[in-house]
Amino acid sequence: MGILMGIAYLIGKILDELEERQDVLAGRINDIYKKVIKRDEQYQLMYDKAKEYYELLEKADGADQAEKERIKEELDILSAPFSEYPAYHAFLEMERLRKGLR
């Protein structure tokens, strides 16, 4: 009977350890999921801002000076999320200069 009790004790310990590891793994999976969702939301936000930026650039063609000033202000706001990424930000600035909007 002593051996069976020892085996039962060890099985109980193993099951406890597996349960703890399962909780840790579930927590990690949840953390990864949250990061993916956050990244997806950030991607969508930047995509939408870039699209607005280019649509606004197209409106600059043929705009009078007052309208161009308004467009420049909006472009400044729309390009703000890209300032974390110098290459993207520089590309947007080059597109803006190409349209004559300093």
C-alpha cells in the first residue's frame, strides 16, 4: 500500500505542476493575442491616416493659396502617427514637397 500511496502522491504533484504550467501558458497566449490585436489596430490606424493623407494631397492640385494652407495644416496632423517611423515620415514629406506644399 505504501508504494501505491507514493505513486498517487507523485501523480498528484505532476498534475499540480501541469496545471500551473497550463495557467502560465494560457497567460502567455493571452499576452500574445493582446499584442497582435494592438498591432492590428495600429496598422489599421496608420493605413487610414496614410489614405487620408494621399487623398488630401490630390486635393492640393488646383487649390488656391488659402486652401493649400488649410491642406498643409491637415497634412501635419495626419503625418503625426508616422513620426515614429522616420522612413515613412520622410516619404510622406517628399510626396508633400512634390505637390509644392512646404
